[in-house]
Amino acid sequence: MTLPTSQFSIPTRIRFGHGEVNNLPQHLDFIGASNPLLVTDPGMLQTRACQQVREILDASPHSWGLFGQVLPNPTEDNVDQAAELFQKGKHDALIALGGGSAIDVAKAVAIRVSYEGALEDFVPAPPGAPPLPPSIAIPTTAGTGSEVGRSSVIILRKTGRKGVLFDPRLMPAIALIDPDLTLDLPPKLTAATGMDAFTHCFESYVSNVFHPIADSIAFGGLDLVIRNLPAAYKDGQNREARGYMMIAAMMGALAFQKDLGAAHSMAHPLSSISGLHHGFANAVVLPYVMEFNRGSQVEKFARVAGLFDPKAVLLTCEEASHLVVEKVRKLNAALDIPSSLKAAGVREADLDALAEGAFKDGCHETNPRPCTLEDFKQLFRKAFNG
């Protein structure tokens, strides 16, 4: 028996450490930047982390500009606004500070200032294409892992849906991972972003794509989330838990080179239509998708059950696969994440539109069990009622 072909690459330079943000000027010099644009969101502008970064830039020899209007679910118009500022300021690089939205906007700005067509028509450049403006990603949440990803998720003007812009050139030149920047992250966002990391790891792990390297990374990421997310949620000043959660988020993004699954297809329209935070949406729907998929990946489900409870090895794979779904439900409950979309504020009238959006989303193409439109309608109905 021969094994399928697979591909794995991670060229981003990752700098991890408490206080690493203080070395930002040296990292700018490393990528040859003299006039970067700092991209962040209005909420971040009020934080100590953002103030620290601004003071570091002010004290450096670099010129810099600021775009602080990133939306929670960024749109193409939002990208155009940032790109206009980038061009007017004659900036030569990007610094993305914040969660996945800020990092995704910075990536999309790099496309917008280099590509004349509509974003929905953008396709990966062929090998040897000119580089995009370089970027440094400074995540302040432990969830998306966008700092090591090669895609940007933006609500496109033409479709009104989240679209994935993909190009290996979008990977930040440097991912600057400083756990101290997450110490003030509120419990609600700690939970939502942490479960985003969990969902990335889990969906990658059980995806039907052959990729044993990504599987190992995803499994390790799950272990870190299970052991550290409750601690980070309970005590935001727990520096060790915060550090391991940032590593877990990176591992999730590295793993989903293998691709994702139906939970992400459901979460994307829950953001664009219902306005839910992406990680929060993933958390609410994940147990329902897990139950839907359980029979297709019983052995992998059982292995994850062992991360929650070592005694799961005494169970049959079938029993352990049921256990892990229940454990994820209990993890959500411990993080005060509601068990239904109704409790999360989703309108029942939107369920059909949400199902249609999920079916059109490409993430479920690598779900371990094929999903029809009717499947998504049933999943949304179950998730709504709880």
C-alpha cells in the first residue's frame, strides 16, 4: 500500500518569549522596514499592550503610521480604508497587532496595495512573483494562529460572505509571540479565542486529509488547550497558561494546512450574518459537529478522549468517542459558553440562510463526513435548540 502525497511548510520566523515585544525595532530592521503601518482595532487602542507598542515605536528611529479601525468581522471596505492610508503614508511594511481580524486585515492590505483586481478574483501568485509588503504579526489573543497562516478571511463586497484569500506570500515575515500581551485579555475573549484554537486543532486532526505531521501537531495543540485554557480563563495573570495557549494557537494554525471541517463552515456565516465572534461561534457549534462526525473517526475521537481523561483507555473506542463529545460540552460550560445558538442570540429566522452560507463555504469539503445542505439545516436546528 502506498501513502498519499502531502505537503508541509512553515517559513515564518517565530520569536516567542515574555517581553519579546520590546525587540520590535530590531525585528523591523531585520525585514528592512523604515516606515511601517500599525494595523489594529478600536478596542486594542485602549489597552496597555497597544500603548506599549506605540511607545516602543515612538522611541525607535522608525517612522510609523496607525490604522486603528479594524472591524470584528472585517470587510473589503475596511481593507480598502487601511490600504489607502498605507499608500498615502508611503509605508513599506505592516505591523498587525491584535487578534485574527487585525492580522487578516494587514494581510489583505498587502494584497490590496499590490493587486488591482477585486479581492474575490485574487488567486495565489505563481512561483517567482514579486513579494508583497512584509509584515510582523503581534497576536494579543491565543486563538486564530493567523500569525503563522498563509490566508486572510475577509467579508467580500460582492458576495457578502467571508472569503478566504490564500497566498504563501501572505505569511508574516516574523511572528512576535509575547504572552505578556495577553495578560489583560478578558475572560470572555480568553474563552472564545481559546476554543477557536481547540477547534482548529480538533478539526484538523479528524479531517479526512492525509497529513501525519499536521496530525501530530494538532494532537499536541489539543493537549495544551485542555491543560491550560481553564487555568488562563480562571486567572488571566497565569503567565505559564497564557504562554502555552499562545503556542497551542500557533500549533492549530500550523495543523490546519491540512484544512478544517464543518464547524468552521458553520462559524463563518454565524459571523457574517449573525455577528458572532468567530471563536465563540466555533465553540457553540463544535459539539454538534463532533456528534455528527463521531462515527467517521471513532479511533481519533477516542485518542482525544484520553487527553481529557487517562482512564478513557479502559473504554472501547465507541465509548471513548461518546465521552470526548461530552467532555467538550463540559469544557464549554466551564468557560461559560452557551450550549445553544438560541442562547447565543442567533435569530431562528436566519437558520436557513446560515445553512446555505455554511454549505457554500469550502471548509466542509475536508470534513470527515460529507455534508449536504440538508445536513447543515439539521445541524443548525440542533445547535439552535440545544
